Amino acid sequence: MPLLPLIKGTFQALTRSDELEREMDEELESYLSMVVDEKVQGGMSADDARREALMELGGTEQVKTEVRQSRHGATMDSFVWDLRHALRLMLKTPGFTAVVVLTLALGIGANTALFSTVNAALIRDIPFDEPHRLVAGEKTTDGVPNGSVSRLDYFDLRDAATSFEGLAAYVPHRVTVTGEAAPEVVGLMFATWNLFSVLRVDPVAGRGFLPEDELEGGSSVLISHALWQRRFGGAPGAIGRTVFVDGEPRTVIGVVPAGFRFMNDTDLWVPVERGDFFIDRQRDSHSLRLVGRLAPGATLAQARSEADAISQRLEQQYPDSNSGKGFFLDDLQRQMVGDARSSLMLLMATTAMVLLIACGNVAGLLLARSQGRLPEMAMRTALGAPRKRLIRQLMTESILMTLVAGIAGVGLAVLFQRLLLQLLPLGKPGLPEPTLDSTVLIFTVVVSVLAGLAVGVVPAFRATPRQPWEQLKTTSRVSGGRRSTRMRSLLVVTQVAVSVVLLIGSGLLIRTMTQLTAVDLGFDPERLLAGTVGIRGSVYPTPDERSAFFATLMERIEALPGVERASGISKLPIASPSMDWLVWPEGQPKPGYGEGLYALTRFAMPGYFETMGIPILEGRGIEDIDTPDAGRVVVISEAVAEGLFPGRDPIGRHLNLDWHDPYEVVGVVANAQLDGVRADFPEAVYMSSAQAGATSMWLTVRTESDPLLVADPIRDILREMDADVVFSRPRSMTTIVENDLSGLHTVTTALGLLAGIALLLTAIGLYGVLAYHVNQRIGEFGIRIAIGASAGKLLTLVVDRGLRMVGAGLVLGVTLSLFGTRLVQDLLFETDPLDPLTYAAAVVFLGAVGLAACVLPAWRAMHVNPVEVLRKE
């Protein structure tokens, strides 16, 4: 075959003028005829011979077009031709295209959905005017941020600070609204008069708060747009009307814009009254959260410095209450995102890893296909097409496929996004809703293009030889296949390593969930119903009347079929955290701020401990005899008894609670998880709700079967007793416990699911490499069998190759995990980030999956028919 003369003549033709193009066409057709004749002499039909020759050349028209475009430098025309050619190739190989598109669409879709959530929570501005000037504030103890600010400290900071255009405070609450419509329990926010001016939110009807609304005795209220529609039908006449908030009359002065949300789901805003110390009676009681707007030109660092100076002055003025206490200021959006930040970044990193594994699989497929296109690319190179021109064509093909995958990924992202919004805690209300906006779509395009570059660049260089005449020799094709196989093996090693990281991460979270499930809650959540009931103080003005209402309610609930016990508590375990008070033994001086023992404070009804299943260790619980006229009593947890009366019997002793008169200790109960399943705060004190005159209680009802079955009968009882009293948010205690862990459970489930997908893709990639390896050596295996090689020997050859890749990936993955587990460290509970059992389980499991992926290719190698192989050779 006169191959060299053809190549020589072609290169000469490329240096001539366009008049010699016909000569090139004639030489090409002459060469094509020679190839066809040779194939016909080998026993092939003329049609089949010409068809196969055209395939080897990539089509004479395509080859000639390549040469023309390379000579004329028609950049735009050649780019359009590349797109058309890539599209035709995708349509000609629908199976290959579908596998590539679907594989990448899953990864791109998951990344798009996560990025839309990250974009809403961390990148897009919160929906307030000049949000970069908004800051949030809380208290610090010895420099550590730890919650709400004292009312008195807030007013001192607001009056003295000059770094703020405005500094507001707020505290959420839940109340019962009555009057002119059916009673309902809604969210209420006590707010200083300047909250809405700080946020720059104006009412859509009526007016906002004024400084005089902060004076003692104010009775104004702002209502949400939704409540305006529900209770007043959106009528303008609602302004000036009266609503009863927990029985107290309030005058509607304005309506907040539709869709306004800030930190909590709220329907009512009531001004914090400067002279009313119902929430904070002393400087060492804390309940307010801060939000401020920096003054023009002021920076967060300047505001922090000024707040530190003010806190130092307050510490000097009030050493008993402000020693070691300060203010912490931070960006409002960062505070609103809260703990969701770490979960979002973890899942974003995980989906990126899954996309990386998917890209590895697709790159392996393209590498395998590039081997079959070596003759085509070699001939195009020999005919004068520049190598960079061919690389560009191949890259266009891969990028076009990944862009199609990106389009499909956007569709999947819509589904993923809905799932994320239902499952993933995204911080405080008021953050922007995740949407597929222009930023997200640009992200998708960029990710798709980068994925196209990642999966296409190596196959493109492998498929375009620098020495085309070497690749046109049949004996050199094996070397190219070996190089391609080595590259695919490296991809599999990377996939295994990434899968190990994901498996270990999800394994650590699973261990954490197991530990949390085994936590001793201190009470029995099974068959326990909980819900809130609030009565109006104006209707039941005395502690005796309030106590009588709740006592009657408990009697009637306990008379219901299927009810074992019923009681109540001011703050339900886990569902109502916080409210800690300083406690110390009577007769001792009051400890300085941050020095004494703090305990979670609760007001309980008779029978509460028996209903909850909290063991009474000494003395008694709260009983009917603990009336408002009786001596003040308190039941303490075991941790308080050990902290205040070590080695002594606490029964009959007295202790002080903040500013209250001393209480007599009448009982000691077991520690319970009141602040949350993960909380380490066992110190608690329980006082009589009757003696406190409580108007709002959490009902706790122990039942014989499904606790939700008694919710409606309880509502019926309340309607008979007082039509304005609502049984709100009835839930089983097991649901409350599960909800406390829902965020971690969601992250664990998502990470486990993504790790499973990564593992599946890795197994497919490993199988593909070994199957290709067996196919490349099918002739060798046939000869080995023909000369007596055992099936076990062939099995060992294939499995050994696969396990080498798996082993290398495991070593790399475990090494990366030593650093990667830092991403989940903050989510762990009583679990070491280097837990050896988790690492070992991940290695063994992935090793088993890798071994299983080796079996089918090895089985094929063992069953090669040597007669058929030798006949083909």
C-alpha cells in the first residue's frame, strides 16, 4: 500500500494554492480505492469494504473539510462545523450519549441545588435595605458569646453608642389572640420601638412604633399582613381596632408588609416598655437579642471596639452583675444562617466529590472511545489537520455533552431543591428563598464547562497522536490502549479515594446518631402528648383562679379513655430550652456574675414527674398542697443537689433563686435533658406553677396508645371550659425528640446517600476498567488457556489488577480522611474524628465492593474460548 507517497503528496498539497485541491481529492480517492481493493481481496464484499474504509478515514468529505478549513483558517465556520459534527456524533451514539449525560446530570443537578441554597443563605443579600450595615448582638461571658442581653445593659449600650444609626432589641414569644374571630395561637415579638426603622421596613397601612410607644403603659400592636387578612379581611378599618393578646387589649396601629419575616415566624409585634421589668427585673437576667444598623461610615470593627469600651465601663459600675460580661457583634446574615452554614458547606463539598467521581467515569468512557478513533485522528493528522484543531474538535464534543447534562441537571435541581427545603434547616426565617436565578444558572454553565474540560482533555490528547504514521500501523495500537488503560486506572484510584472519604464521613455521623439515640433523656418520651394552653390573665386575675382552671383541666383530661396521667410544665423539655437562673444556698453571699451555679428554671404542676417518667430520688415532687398561700417550695435535680449541697441531705434546706425569696427544697429528681438531646445542662429547679400564678403551660399527657388520639378530645374540653383557650401545637414527645435531631439526621442521611451514589459510580468505573482490560487482552487469555493456564490463574491476574487499584485508592482515601473529617467535627457527639472502627468499617466495606466489581470481568477472562480467539487471530 503506497501510504508514504500519499502522505508526502498530501503535505505538499497543503503548501500549495487552492488550485491543487482537486489533486488532493484524486489522491485521496486513489488511496481509498487501494484500501477497498485490499479488503475485497481479503474476502470482504465491495460495499462492506468501502464502508469500513470510510470509517477508518472518518469519511472522505469530513477529511477534505478538515484540510480546507485548516488551510483557509475559517475559525467561526470550523467552530460551527465542530458543533454540528459533535451533535451528529451524539445522535449517532444515543446509548453512549445517554450514559454520559445522565451520569453527569446527577452530579451537576445535585451541585446546582446545593449551590442555590448556599447562594440564598450565604451569598445573596438578606432582603433589607443596605444589609451590609446590619449587625446582630448578644452577650458574652469571659469573651465567649452565649445568648441574650440584659434589658438594662441594652438600654445603656443604645444610649451611649455612637457607631449605630439605630440599635434595636427583640424577644420572641407565643400568645393567644382573641376577639372578633376564632382564637388562635400565633408568634409574637416584643420589640423596641426602633426595630422597624433599623430594618427600614415601613407599614403598608397605619403607622409604625414611635418612641412614646416604649413608655410604660403602652398598648399598641403591629400585625402581620397575613393576620390582617385572616382576622380583618384586609379592611383598612382594622387600624384602631382592638385585639386581645393573652386577654390583654391591644390597639392595632399598623400592618407590616406581606412576606416580611425576621428571625421568627411572627404575626404580632408589641413594644418593649422601658419601665416594665417583667422580662428582666435585674441586670443579671437576660432575654433580649440585638439588631443594629451601623452609622454611615462606621465599620463593624469600630462598633465592636465601642461596645467593648461600654461593657468595661458597665463592669466597673456594676461588678456584681457585669463582671466578665460583654457584647458580641456580628454580621446579621451570618447570625441568621447560624448552624446551617457548616451543614451547607459539608453537603456542598460532598456533592462536588460525587461530581468528581462522575467525571472520572465519563473520562474513562471517553478514553475507551478515543482508542477506537485513533485511526480516524491519525489519518486526519496525516492529511494536514493541525493537532490543536483536532483537540478543539474533541473538546467541543465533550463540552457539548456536559452542557446537555447541565440542562438536564437544572431539571433535576428543581426536584433536589424541593427536597432540601423540606429537610435541611436553613437558619432563621427572613433569609432569601433559594431560587434558580441567574447566578445559579451561571454557576451551572461554569460547572458544566469545567466538567467538559475535565472529562475531555486527556481523551482528546490521547486520541490525537503527534506521529500519525506510527498510529496507522496496527501493531502500535496496543501501546495506545495500554496508556489509555493506565489513565483509566488512575481515575479509578481517585474515585476509590474520594469514596473512602465520603464513607468515613458518613460513618462518623452515623456513629454520632447512634450515640445520640442512646442518650439517657431522663424521661420516657413514649406515648406522651405535649401541647400548649394559655389562659387570659384578665379573666383569671388571681393565682388561685389560674391554679383552679388548670387543676380542673387535668382532672377532665385524666378522665378521658386511654389517658393514664396528665400534668403541665412552663417549659417542656427540649421543645422549650433556656431560662437559667442563678441559685445558691441560703445564708451565703450571692455569687458574682458567671461564678455561681446556674440552673434551668421550670414551673411544674402536681404529678409532672410521674407523668414524664422522671424518677424522684429523694423527698417528693410538686403536689396539690403547694398552693399560693403555702410556703414556697422547690424540687431540684441531682446535679443541683451535688453542686450546692455536696455530701449533705438537701431536703429541708433553703436556696435562693436570683431576686426571689428563699425556697425550701422538698425533693430531688433525676437529671433530664431539658435543653436538648445534645445539651450538657443537667442543673434544673422546679417550682410550683400554682405559686407562680402561671397563665401558660405545656400540657403533658401520658396515654395507653397513640397519644395524638386524645388531642381532639382535649380541644373539646377546652371549648367547654373557655371558648377563648386554644390547645396549640399538639405533638408526641417522640416527635419533639426526633425534631431536635432532624438537622443532623438530614445531613447524615444526605451524606450517606451521596456516599452510596459515589460508591456505585466507583464500582462501575472499576468494572469498566477491568472489562476493558480483559477485552484488550482477550487474545492473550485465549493463548494462555490453549497452552494450559488454569482458570484460577486467569482469575488471579484480573482480580489482582483490580485490587491493586482499590488498595491504592484506599491508602490515598484514608490519608485524605485524616484531614477531611475536620469538616464534620463540629457535628460529632461523643465520637472521635479518628474513630478506628469507622475507618476500618469503611475500608472493609469498600474493599468488598471493589472485589465484587472485579468478579464479572474475571469470570469472562476465565471463560474465553481459545478456539474462537485463535481463529480470529
